[in-house]
Amino acid sequence: MKNKKDSTSLFTDILNIKNVTKITDKDRELFNQFYFKNKNSFDFSNSWFYAIQSTIFGGYKYFDGESLIAFTTKSPGETPFAIVQFLGENSEKKAFKLAKELIALSGKEVIFKNLTSKQFEIFAKLGCTDYVPGSGWNRNYKYDDDTFPEAIIKLEDLIPLKGRVHKILRYRLNSFYKENYSVENYSKKYSKDADMVIEKWLAMIKGRYKDYLKEDKIILHSAQIHRKFLELIDSGAAGNDFLAKLIFVNGKPLAFSIGYKLSDSAIGLYTNVTSNNSIKGISEAIIFELLKEANVRGYKYANLGGSEFQSLLDYKKKFEPWQYLQKTHAVLYSD
């Protein structure tokens, strides 16, 4: 895309592809028709909040009555395209056909994200490959948040916090619980408090990752994702399948978390924002409080998501994952 006119033309032409329309907040029930077929899924991508998160730069869907495919752009308003979800019968083959049409429009490769090993094999047989040597989602993490595996927690093992395996987590939680704190279920009346946490978290991130942000500012778009989730909850467009917690210390909002239903047995953690890490154990506490609520509501498992960095995966290991689910990418390069 050489100029703004080219960009506008491209994104108009996308909607001329048969069965392609923009994703809107009203599409939740459509996506749920596919998600809820998987009664015991642990997959982080099996939820409406994943669809929102993964297409935050502007989402499109292909829906022909049988298959539902979600896609977006890798960066805000800029190709290449990334196809992020494949739901329904023969969705991988239809996604591959769609990718060819997107290549014809953009002249650039198309990336298939969040693939199981079985899905990668399907796309490889169709003509996709891994990233070419020296390439990847970006220079810092090859497969975005699929670089390191999704961490799945068995709640009945975690919540009692018994045994040596939970020694470090117990220590950090006990340290936090000595604070003058309160935990609230998030609702619209706390929207300004949650936004305050995001603003302070952004300032903290800008300071801590100053050098990193010089070459990759995408991490700052996490704030856009968190705010979108809050908007959906506040408006009622999130439905009743979410859990959200807010922690106050000395009357000030300092952390919040949001989870969303993956299946009847599992919930996914989509937001974990802490604006003051100088308080020992607060980041673990906001997750633990959400997982306790999930357990009370009958969920047996929680997926903490994949990770861009080893350090983030190491943090999640404090919760002693019961199982890991590794995802990957595939690429269809233009000729």
C-alpha cells in the first residue's frame, strides 16, 4: 500500500469478497454457536473475547453458514493479513482459499495464527510453510503470543494451595493479604477505577520497556484490548460468560483481571493488569482471586494463555500448570 488512497481501496475491496463482512459487537451469538459445540475445550481461542482480542486492529469474518473464519491485519491499518480463527467444517481449506484472495488484493503474504500441530499439517499440505529463516511475527517473538505454550491450570489442585509445589505462590499471596485490601466484582460503577489502573499500568510499561518500545510499540495496544473488554462488559455486549475482579489497596484501585468462558469446564484469563508491582504478591493475588471465583462457579480448568516471552511463561509457572498447549503459525507467501 503506497498511500492512504491505496489503503482505503484495499479495505473496501475486502468487503467485496463473497461471505466477508466486518466483525461487530453483535456477532457474539454467531461465534458462540461454534464455540459452545466444544463442551470441554481448554483452548484459549475458543471464546468471544479471543475473537475480540485477536482482531483488535479491525476484524473481519468469513461466514458461509458452515464455516466461520476471523481475520485482521498484523498492524493497525497495514497488511499483511493474519487469519486468526478457523471454526466449523472444512474451515482450514476455506481459510486457505480466502488467503489466496487476500494475497491477490494486498500483494503480501498471509499469516495463519494460533494453529494446533494438526492444523499446521493441514496448511502445510496446502502449500504453507513456517516463516522463512530470519523472519517471524517480529524480531522479539517469532510466533507472537504463540511463541510459548498456553498454560492450563487444574483448579482443584491450585485453589487449596497445598504442598511444596505451591510454596512460592503461598508466600507471595500471604504477603499481599497482609495489606489493607479489598476485592470487588467488577461492574460498570467501577469503570473509572479500572481505567485508572490501565493509565498507571501504561505509564509503568513505558518506563520499564523504554528501549524495547523504540522498535515495537504494539505492546501498548494491550491497553486498547483491555478497554474494549471493559466496554463490552459495561454495555452488556459481553453477555454473562465473563468474570472480572478489581483489587483496591488502601482504597485505591491497583489491579483488575477479566476471564471469559472457553467451555462448560474451562475459563480463559484475558486481562491481568497491575499498576503497582512494588506491592509484593498483588499480580498473583488478582489472578488467584479470579480463579477462586471461577472454581466457585463450577469451572474445573483455567487457561492463562500463551506467552511472547520466556519470562512471562515463567511467571505463569508459579500457578503450577497441569498441562501445556503449544500453538504455532503458518505462512502463505505471495509468488
